[in-house]
Amino acid sequence: MEPTLSHQVTDSVATVVIRHPAKRNAMTAAMWRALPPLLEELAGDPRVRALVLTGEGGTFCAGADISTLQGSPLEAQGLAVAAEEALAAFPVPTLAAVHGHCVGGGSQLAAACDLRLAEEGALFGVTPARLGIVYPSSSTRRLVSLVGPATAKYLLFTAELMDAERALRTGFVDEVLPEGELDKRVAELTRVLASRSQLTQAAAKEFADGRTDRDGHWAEQARGSGDTAEGVAAFLERRQPRFTWTTAG
């Protein structure tokens, strides 16, 4: 099978699958290049209210396929950073569903998602020290924001792998599920995400990521959206709200 990124949209959830089973779903140069335009396409789809990133089979992503990145190391790193930033900027909630290895570029992609769920037995590693690569400053800051400076330094200095339980303790993942339960929990959580107010989620995502100059913008969006009135009415009437504001609109 040729290395590729496949995707589908079902019940308001876009699922992007990393497919390169011959190399534990390592990302080729072509796959790194393909991710930003794919995300741009999905961001413009009004059906999409949540996005799941996962890997085919029993592993998430073992990093970058070094054999396809034989040019400048800085150029190769630039491809990974562009993909990471495109994922971080995706306008609706994103979730990494992690089976097996989530290493190197795989951890870079997982960290760029809003939420991370892992199956017991998953392994995580940030491994540039094995190759003498300077990890990007933006990726380092994102890692520090997730796990704190002490754990980030441990991961970066040692390039050792941590298990799912330690990833949960340090804040790298949000939930660890027993074997066989991850996909069910991902489906359950994405249904919840898709049912909530995109207005609330979009504003919260910007604020949580450090944006400080858009309070007025979001106040204006809230006034014009009708979502607050709908949410209150649905609560009083004991029914599910029908929110209409969308990032694609």
C-alpha cells in the first residue's frame, strides 16, 4: 500500500487516518505536504464539527520516514512544522486517537491536537536527540504547555519513551482506555463535541492558545449568533439545543 492520508466525514466528524503500515505509519515528505491542504479542505466543510487524527492498524505514527527526507534537514523540519501548525489552527476541536507508538513527528502531531486519548500500551517519545536535530521552538513551547518544563526537558534530553500511564500523569494525554475501548470512547466523545456550541469552542480555543486581542470580536459574534438565546431556551425547555453558528460560515 502506498503511504497516504485518507479521510472521511461521518456524523459531523472528520477522521484523518495516517496510512503507512510498512513503516509503522511514519510520515513521508509527501504526507507532510498533503496534510495542510487536506485540513484546509475539511475546515471549509460545514458538516465538520470535530476532527479525529489516528493511525491505521495498531500504531499512531512512528515519526518521519527519514528515507524520504534526504534533502536539507531544515527543509524537512519545515514540512513537519507546517503540518503541525495547520493542525493546531484547525477551527473546530481536534482529537488524537493513539494506539501503539506515537513517536517523533507522531508526538508532534498529537501535541498539536486539542485533545489526546490513548489506549493502554501506547508509547510516546520526542526523539530529536537521537538524530542531533534541534527541535523547533514552536514545537518545544507547545510541548512545555502540555507537560511542563521539567517533563519536556526529560523527553527532549533523553529521547526515551514514556508509557500511557506516565503520559496521563504528566498531562500529555487526557484519557487512557483499556485495550479495545479506545475507538468506542472516541466516538462517544466526538458526538459530545459535535453537539456543543461551535461559537463557545472556537473562542475558547483561541483564548486557551494565548490569543489576547479578540475579546471584542467574540463578543460581537456572540451578540449576532443567537446561540446564547438558543442555549438558554433549550435548557429551560429540557431539550437539546440547535446551535447555528459555525466556523465554516
